[in-house]
Amino acid sequence: MFGQIPLHNELKARERVIQLVNKTKQDAGISGGAYYRGPGDLVARCLNITVIESQLNADEGLYLNSDPPTILLDTHGFDRDRVNFTFFHEITHHLIKQDDDLIAFVHEFAFEDSEKLVEALCNIGAAEFLVPSREIRSAIDSEGFRIELLINFDKIYPASKPAIAIQLAQCAPHQCIVVVCEFGQLPGHRQTQSLPMWAGDEKQPEQLFTQLASSSPSVRYAPGRFVKIRSDHLLWQVFQEKKAMSGTAQIPFHSGKKWETRCDAIYYLGKVYAAFHIDTPPSPLQQNFGF
């Protein structure tokens, strides 16, 4: 759609996704941030996508490459943040499927981690739909990078906090990883799997875990979803005391491997938002673990 320049790296793929998102918003007559408006959503209509709200057993949303393309969206028991983000995540799956250069890049240059890459690109697309990156960059340029910017932007783009967190990572002028943590039960489709007990051996009906994570473009590593947070971790302390804190903390990878760095975290509306600032790259030993 955007010229015949092959994509040879992930940064170019991210840029292409943002182009696709902005073109779609323009076609749908949307300026600024979008939000999910129900099964008759403007973006879905523009792309001729059928949206079916249905309670799903294992996922919050699914994109079906059918005729017509269909999105199944679970709105039962999820807050507006999650529904908004999930909807536009699935919309981005559709945009990627329709772009030959992106499909070629995923299969030819990232075939070993294609699923992981596509999910990361869909998160970036969802964030761009909800919160324009140009506005995040402008705020960072004028105020500096601060995780507290999330609170400011939530007043402008309500119900888009996951998108704001991702955009902060994508627009950061330095290497960093941004995570969103929530307290509750791990989603059902993860409870049956043997995930590493990063939070220790205790089993709790409710716990603090990573709901979402995003890394700045120059960082190849990012924690996955549903990583349990240890009770001695800075993020747990922020959740318990419900206040902003800074310090040195371990990045919560599924592998549990130690990589400590500077961390700034805030408690906001029931969740913990944190930025891990990476001053130095991981050691060769850490790289071999393939976070």
C-alpha cells in the first residue's frame, strides 16, 4: 500500500504499521484518538469487518481471516481500557494481513519469532489508533520522559491507559521497557499452563502480574504477559503502598533471569505502571537466554 520498499528490519515494520493505522483513521474520518463504539464501529465499517461481541473462553479477542473478516470481542467482565485496546489490536491483525510487505517481512526475516513479532506490532497499532504518537513525542520533548505522563494523557484520552503506556515506550528517547501490572486472577487460559513461578512457589487466587509490556524500538527484549511479581519486588511495594516509587529493580521476565536496572513506578487507578531504564545492554550470558 505504501510504495514498494521492502522491509528489512523491525523498526521499518513498526513504521509501516503506524502508516497503515493513520491511513485507516483518515479513511474512517477519525482525527485524534479513536475508541471502540460497539459492533457498528466506524473503523470496522470502513474496513468491512464484522464485529461480534461474545464471551470467549480463552481470549479477549480473536481476528478471523474469513469472508467477511470477523472480530470476536469479549466485553464481559473487562474494563473499557481492555476492550478498547483489544478491539484495535485485532483490527491491526487485519491491517497486517492485508499488507504484502509486512507479511513477507514476518515470514522471511522473523520466521523464528513470527507470532511474537506480530503480537508486538498489533500492540503498536492499537496504541496508535487510541493515542497518536506525535502527541506523546511532543510531551516528552517539552517535559522529559516520565512515567507520570501517563496520568496527564489519561485525562485527554480516557480508557486508553495501555495504549499510553505502549506509546511512552515507543517514543522514549532512550532504551527502556514499560510494563503495566494488575492485581487479580491470572486469565484462565494461562492458569492451566506451567509458567515459571517467577513470584515464588506460593499459589495465590489473586496476585500482581504483568498485563502488558512494551520496549522502546532499540530494545530487543520485553517481558511477556502474565509474569507474576514477587512479593519483595519494587512493583509489589508500589501496589501495596499505592504511591510512586523509584529504585533499582529486576525486569520481570518469564525466565526469571536477573537483569536489574533503574525503575520508576506509579500506582494509578488500581494498576501499577513502571518504566525500566536500560543504561547498559544485557551481558552475553543474558543474551543467550533469549528473553
